[in-house]
Amino acid sequence: MPRRHGLRARGLLLSLLLSCGGGISPTATPDAGHMGASSGASGPGSSGGPSGSGGNSASSSGGLGDARGGSSSGGSITLDGSAVVGDASIEYDVAPPGLAGFALIINHLLQHPMTCPSDNWEFLGSSNGMANGDQCSFMAPFGCSGVTSAVLVNTGQLPMAYIAASLWNGTGYVPGVLTGDPSQLVGVLNAGAQVDITSVYNGGIVAVLGSADPFSSPAAAKYESDEGTIPWPAGVAGSGGATQMQVAEIEMRTSCGVANVVW
């Protein structure tokens, strides 16, 4: 089975916080973007994968999204610029109003995307692992040596669908929708919710995300091979009435390059 790789994202510095979100400005190193996390429950995975863990204690509670794309629900959630992963508090940037956002946290470290000419969500790492030389398995049991924790957090203000997988075969993957392949996690995260994707993290392409909000500003007038739109998939919660899903693909790479699109 062929395997394709990918990953990306952009970091932003916190400039405005509201009780349910905030604005940010670009950081000096990563490309202008947004990453973040906070309290709330997350959608669990499928194929035997674990459910997402709870979020920051600043404000919490909420139901778990199911593996068929059901959204997390219930409870108030406050995006406050930090997430609790295990016993560690991770600082992040909140996506500005009108943009979707996410944080990728590996081994309790917030990952920052590279500044790439045609991609927003490519992170520095080896072709099949992390920058420190960790190697990843192409055959079951999947996983990367030295990677003990991988977490995705929704830092936007709208629900965010996701599909994370160890293997990617061709195209047609849809956030929030199972394909029937092994080692996949899918669901929908409420604002501030997080999901543990350690069980399927395998370097290369990490996940494909979807939201009613775009993941970057159209005003940037930049060609982005790792973003696009698809019709909102039937049965996936969180559209808010939108007919199109804005999609972003997260990819690990040794250098910038055109995305290996799988959606």
C-alpha cells in the first residue's frame, strides 16, 4: 500500500483574547498563521484508537464526538492561550475571529510551521519522523521511536473536523469520515477541544482538518497547495449551515515542498 506524507501549520502571537476566542498577530519565526488550544472535550478516534483527552482547567466540560464525525458538545469553553497535555501546560496562539486554527503538540512541545512559499502547514521533521532522527514504522505496529505524545487542539471558534492516520493511500480522505482503513482517528472537535492522535502518528502526513472557517486569510493572495475546499460531507457535524468545508493538510517535511494532497 503506498504511503504519502505531509504536515503543516503556522504560529501566531496572541494579541486579543475574548472569553470564547481571540485575535493574534504573526510571530517572528513561523509564517503568519494560528495555533492554539484550551479546555473542552474532543472527538475520539476509531479503529481502536483512544478518545481525545480533556482540556484546560480554566473552563471545561463537554461531550465526546463520535468516530463518525459527531461534534463534541455541552459545557462552556474558554480559549485562554494554554492547553493541558498530560501534566504539562502548553502555551499557544488563539486563531483570530473568522479563521480556523489548530495546535500540533508533540512530546509536550508546540510545533511551529515552516515559512513556505506555497504551503502553510508544513512542519520541520524528517521524511519519516521527527527532526531529532526518530524513525517511523511503515508497517504495523505503526508509530515513531521517541514520539510518546501527539495531540491536536482546535484553536478556532468553530467546530473542526479531522482525520488522522498512519497510512494514506491515494486521495479522497475527508475530515470526520472513516474510510475503513486501519489506524485512523476521526471526529469533530469543539472550540478549545483536543484529541490524542499518538496511536496513529507516523510522521509524514499527520492529519487533514476541516472547518466552515478558512485556515488562512484569503487576503494573503498566496497559492496554497495544502489548503482547499470540498462539499460539506454528509453526516459530519459543525457546518453551521455552510455548504463548503475549508480543508487543511498537516505534513512533516525536511524542507518546503508542494503538498502530497490526500483530500
